[in-house]
Amino acid sequence: MTKIERQIELIERLDRLIRMQATGNPQQLARRLDISKASLFRIFEVMKRLNAPIIFDIGLQSYVYEEQVSFRFGFYTRDLQGEEVLEISGGSFQRVLVEPAFNYPYLQIV
């Protein structure tokens, strides 16, 4: 397993534990994940840079999300809705709504 795969796996595990409000304190959580407390805090920093609203709830003795969020990493497909087309520009995707009367007879979305 590569380093980045390990990091993603740790973030996914942390996300599940946070959702279950079952992380325990930092020392317990680091031990549970088999990492150091310093590594745990570095992962939390990465998650916070990705906009994870993580806080520690003293009453629950667990990390929790301040608001409902979801974390997904990977490549997913979805059906386009109505006349929606995805346009790729400079490596990023941009949604473009196409006029209903405009037709792409040669375009096949697979």
C-alpha cells in the first residue's frame, strides 16, 4: 500500500469513527489507529484544510463534526440530468446547460 493510499484509508476510518461519535480522546484514537498522536493531529490538519468541521466534544469524549458533512474519495460516475453536459476545460470540469432545442447527434455519452 502506498503512502497516499494509507493516508486516504486513515481519513476514511477517522470519518467513520467521527460519524459514530466513537473516537475517544486523542491518545485512545491514535492507539486505535496504530499511529502516533503527532500523526493523528497532522491528519486532522489535512482534513480541516479540506473543510472538515472537526471539533472535540468534551461531554462525549469524542471528535465530532460541527455540521453534517460527507467525505468521499475516488472516481464516481453519475448520469447526466436533463440537458446537462460536462465540459472539460484545463483539467477541471464545468457544468454547461444546453439549450433544449440544441442537439448533439454525433455525441455519445458513455
